[in-house]
Amino acid sequence: MDREALLKALSKPSPYGPDVELSRFNLGPAERERIEEKEVNRISSRLGFGKDLLRKADYLQVNESILSRSMREKLAERGAVVLPTSEALKKLDWVKEYSWRLVRPDTDKYTAAASLYSNELGFFIYVPPGTKIKDPIYTCLFITRRGYAQLLHNIVIVDDGAELNLITGCGVPDQPIGSLHVGISEYYVGRKSKLTYTMIHAWAPDMVVRPRTVVRVGEGGEYVSYYVIYSPVESLQTYPKVYLGENARATLNSIVVGESRGVYDVGSAIVLEGRDSAGEILSRNLGRGSSLIYARSRIEGRAGPSRGHIECLGLIDDDNATIESLPEISSSNPEAILTHEAAIGKISEDLINYLLSKGFSEEEARTAIIKGFLNIEEPKLPQQIREVIKRTIEYIASRATG
């Protein structure tokens, strides 16, 4: 796409979420800086990854500095590739065929900014045919610079018959930083392949966050995602979209905890393009403080027979919080069977009193209720990833009452 069209798109707002002036942030390349390990550890601890992240991360980027390449040699023995996207595009000509193919650079001002100014920072992962990588690959994208625009372009390709378990953590230290995070992600899941993807966000009250994700799943493939955000933000807006081929499957799970006065506009969409495809969207939304949560979900049935289901539940834990549930189902094929259910309520006083009668303190009772509400059982996730999510939910529940 030519530069003039992209410059024009810099003024194009997203149809969802608050519009943000990009001039608030430094879009140019940042000066190289010394990254303090203690800052990395602070962010890592907030994400539940522990303090040894520098040793176990497969790709760790802080601002524009790439710090970790720990597993590349081991993965290379199996033909897998983990590289900065910029390096992959230079070294591997064929990667260009996958770059900006699923996400149009002129989609909105955030994609345009990433296309123009990111210098293709971000991670590239390739898993060759038939290769099953059981141990999770960790990719982490941190910000410590104030007023900075972190613009990223990530590409993941899981080739035919391959498997990948990917965990991504994005965050900042627990302090005001006033920066922008834009992550453009294009994920390709091949024929009879499987990608499980866990994303955990830990931001700050003045952060603007705009992820842009599109996934294409080939015949007989499967994509399982688990998205968690539990920190204050100024605003977050994301609406990942998954296209399913014949006999393909997708399950999209999200846990959104609204804090303070943040605006959380979080959606998910599945397009059933192939016969016998199936998709499910499950979301849990907890409103606290004066937060505003938009829980969007959409399933489109374009082929049949196919099946889709949406389940969106909200729990308001503060009189000033608001949750809007916006499920959509759309079918252009009579053999597509689509269903949805949505509910929003508050913590039941009867349930709290019941737990009090069993010897729980009020704080323990509320913690148990919130932990149970947020938990989405996902048996398709590997045990290691389920443990990360379990620790995160326990941390969220303890914070929600403390």
C-alpha cells in the first residue's frame, strides 16, 4: 500500500472504542536505552511469569530493545524459527507473502501507524509441518518509556499438522506511564494444525492499548485463545477475528476485569467459512470502580452445516461500574446453527450469607465467588498454561477484595 494512502489513514478512527489523538505519543524510533532488570522483573511478576523471565522467554522486547533469545537454538534443532519480524522479513523472502495479508494497513489509524512507523518490530514464529512443540513459547512485550508508542507487527505460522502453545505477556510497571501499545498480529494455522494462544495484559491507568488480531485456520485446524486483562487502563479496544475453514474449530475465551475509570472495549468474532466448522466465544466481565466494559461478540455462519455459540456473563461489583453485553449472531446459510446467551448481575447476598454460615469471612466469601465466576474451564489448554491462568485468576480474586 502506498505511503500517501497510509498517511491519510492516520486520521481514520476505529469504529469501536474511544478515539485517541496519536499526536499525544512519540511515533518515531526511540533512542536505545539501558533496560533495568528490576523493571523487567516488576512487570513479569505482575503477569504471573515470575522473576526468571530473562532466562526462559523466547522473545522479550522492552520498548524497542530485544533482550532475550534463550530458546532459539533448541527450537532451531526442530526446524522452528523465532525471530524479530524485521529480521525474518530480511532473511526469509517467503515471509513477505504473509506480511499484512490478514490485516489491512489502512484498517484504522492504529494499523496505519504500525505500518508506517513500527520498523517491523515484534516477533515472528514459524513451526514446520508435523512439528509439535509441547512446551509453551513465551513472548513478552513491555513498555517502560513515558509517552512512547510501542508499535508492533507479529506473525505466527503453524504449518500443516504442527502444534504450538504460545503465551504472550504485555505490560508496564505498576505506575503511570502514559504510553500507547499497538500490536498487529497475523496468525496462520495450517491444515490439521493447532495453535493455543494465551494473552495476559497488565497495564496502568493512563495506558492506551489497541491490539489488532486476525487468525485464519485451515481445514481440520484448531485455534484456542485465552485473553486476560485485569489492570487499570485509560482505554483498551480490541476485536480479534477468526476465519475457519472446513472442519476447523475455534474457542475464544476472555476475562476482563474493569478497574477505576477505564474503558474496556473487548470483542471477539468468528466467521464459519467452511463446512462442519464450529466456533465458541466465552467471556467473563467483572466491573469495578467507575469502569465501562463493552463485551462484544459475533459469530457469522457462512457455510453449513456449521455451529456457533456465544456465552457472555457480567458481574458488577461496584455501583458506579457499567457492563454492556453486545452478542451478535448472523447467518447466510440455513444449515448454520448459531446460539447465544448473556447475563449481567451482582454478587448474590444470599450466596455470601451462605458462605458466612459455613465459616467464611466476608472477604473470603467474596474472593471465592469472584474466583468461581472468572474461571473458564478450557481442557484443550496444556497443563502448564492452565497453571499460569489459575495463578492469574487467584491474583485477580485476591485484589478484587483487598
